[in-house]
Amino acid sequence: MNQITEPNAAARESGAAAPAPFFVRGKLVEGAEVRHKSRDLGVDFVTPAIDLDALVTPRTEPGPLFDVPLDEILDFLVASGEAMKRDEKGYLREAIERISATNVLPRSVIEANVRMSAEYLNKSMLLEYAQQNLGDVKLLDGWVPRVDSAGRRSFTRAFPSRLIHVLPGNSPIVSVQSIALGAMTKGVNLFKMGSSDPFMAVAILRTMSEVDPNHPLPRSMSAVYWRGGDEAVERALYRPQYFDKIVAWGGGDAINNVIKYLGPGFQLVSFDPKTSISMIGREAFGSEAVLDEVATRASSDVGMLNQEACVCSRVLFVEGDRQQVDSFSARLQKKLVERNAMGGKAPPLPRDLAEEIEGLRSMTDDFGVWGAPDGSGLVIRSDEPVDFHPIQKTANVVQVNDLKDALKWVNVATQTVGVYPPARQAELRNGLASGGAQRIVRLGDAGGQSIGAPHDAMYIMHRFVHWIVHEDGLASA
């Protein structure tokens, strides 16, 4: 897996349209009636025609998981994870082949995501996640009693919802995370897969059906594909009589498309477009060894998943003089190139963006440019953030005299902030939070995750359920 430079080329050049079957309420649906193109690469794939009626569980019919104990759900998820590791039917191997044709991620990265997906289904970790999100997991299994300070008695339950998940195509592991959280909250779940990955969710659900085809978990799940914005599908499904919430991941167009369907009784849980940054103090220049370590950590935050994920750093604010910041920029570029041995080069930058960046090379008073726009690793040094979106292993290093000077560029679209040295996190975190940032980590740890921590400024499971209260008057009555 580690020898691949352009790992998806053979799959893309075959010319064949990969079949992308559906999974509808516990059953596989195959067919090739509709032809689609993947968003980023324009690769064809074919799907069955959508049966809209089959995707809807009537509200008069309780969801299959509504009354299944959480412990039983967790045991099934664990068994599914073990089945994914064995992959006896080859569903995941097949998904890897097909995602490699439609997705910009190198095959080795896709394979690593699939391995992590199986490891994600860990009982103790999932239980800890639920506990952190909800405070008391008993709320998922029944009505939890309470008597308040005025003597009023009530019962509260985190009641299952009917959810549509608009999945992103930039990371296959999001499929297993969404399936697991949807299962633990016991809802009815419809997954709209992305065109860059219309395979992973179905492969997972097919594997779960092999564990037990009659289990309520796979029967509570559907995974299909339609082109985002297809009003014939969305006007029919995005209605409160069928679903309670839409869980939307994606870019601005995807989120804006969903918003127009919102109304009373139909809510949005939005993982909207985010960017991440790094903040590096002058302590990085304490020695050559320290500078090398800092550049390595920064390259990890920039280059993971070939900069496809929201957590990937795009702008790095570096405290120091011009010579210091340029030395860091040159070293960062070399570290990004070195990472290619682990995951392969990213695709080259779009031609218009590459030409714009090449034009910056001659503006030596304002910009510094290291590397080439070929996906191997590129660094641009500037006095303020560039006016384009750094992608495909492109890092924008911004020189600042003080890290607090960078706070003016933090906003509600700033997701993760990696800080070096760690001791300076405390002095920056209030300013970062006030500006709108949602997550602060040590430099190099953007890809890590505290179990059950908020994501995009929310507890996900808390948002997935309906919070229902049964009030029963005075306890003494």
C-alpha cells in the first residue's frame, strides 16, 4: 500500500461504471437504472431507481430500535466491527476498490479509513461517548424520574428521532460514525451518500446484515444516493410528516440546499463548512531540533487525508521575524513532501489556482512560495491570509508579531486550532472561543479526538434525539 503515487488511476481509467447498490430498511436493492458522476473526478457509477415509499417508515409504526436496550445495540455494533475486520463476503474490499475510482483520496488512505471504521465499533468507547453526550445513558432506555426543588415530579426521555443524514464524501469513516450514533439513539435513519463515496455506508450495513439479518439495527437503516438538489426526491422526503431532522455534512451549497426545506417540525443539525488553523509561537525557533519537530507536527495537521477534512490546517499563523518564518515555511514544505510516502500525493491544484500561485513567486516583497502546485506539498508565506482556499496539501503561513494578532482572523467557520507550544493554549482559548473557534488542540493533534467531546460546538447525540418530558404534578399528590 505504501508504494502508490497515483493509486486510483487504474480504477478511474477502466471506463466501467461501478454499481452502487442501495440498502433499504434491512434489504439490499440492486439495479443500474440511473447513471451518475462523482463530484470531484467525474467518474460514472450506476444505482437503482429510488422507491420513495420504501424509504419512509410511517409514524404509526414504531422504529425497529425504539425499545431495544442500549446494551444490546452496543453488543451488535461490536459484533459488526468484528465482522468488518473479517470481511468474509468482501463487501468492504469491494467498497475500497470502488471508492478508489470515485474519490480523490489515495487508496492507502481509503484502506486506513476502512480499518479505523471497524475499530470504531468498540463497546467501552461508544458507551463513554454516549455518557459524555447525554450525561446519563439511562435516558436512552426509558423515562428517567426527577423531583425538582419545588416538589414537582417529572420523567424525561431522550426519545428516538427519524433522521435523514446527508453524508460527506471526503472521509469513509464518517459512515460508520453516523451509523453507530444513529443506532445508539435508536432512531430511524436514512443516509444520503455522497457522490465521492456512494459505497461505504452500504458495505457496512450489508456486513451488519450478515451478522443477523433479522436484527432491528439494520432494519432501522437505509442508505441510498441521489444527486443533491434533486427536487423530485427532496421535496418528497424532506417533510416533517416523515422525518424529524436532517443531519447535513458538506459545503455551502449542500447546506443552503437543505435550509430551504426547513420549517416547523423539521430541524437541521448542521456540520457546515469549516476550516482549521494553526498558531505557532516564537518558541518554535529555540533550536534546530525544536523547529524540526514543530514543522513535523504542523505537516501532520496540514497533510492528513490530503487536506480533505475540516480538521486539516490551512492557515498557520507563525510568530517571528521574516527570516524565522521563512525558515519554518521551507521546512514545512519539505515535511509535506516527506508525508507522500505515507499517503501519496494529492491531486494537482486546479489550473487557475496554480497559475495564481505561480504569479505570487515574483512578488517577493509580499510573498514567499516553496514547492509546486502538483499535490506534493506547497507553502505560501504572506502577511495576511490569502484570498483563496488552500487545498491539496497547500499551507498558507502568515507572519505575525504576536499570536494574539491572529485572533482577528478567527470566525465561526474556524473549527480546530492547533497551538504550539501547548503552554500557550490557556492564554489564547478565550479569545479563540470568542471569535468563534470550536476546538483547541496541541499542534499535531488535530486528527485526534477526545471521546464524546463536542463536535462543531455541539454534542451530537444530544441533537439527534427528541427531549421529551412527562410532568406529573407534585410528588406528594
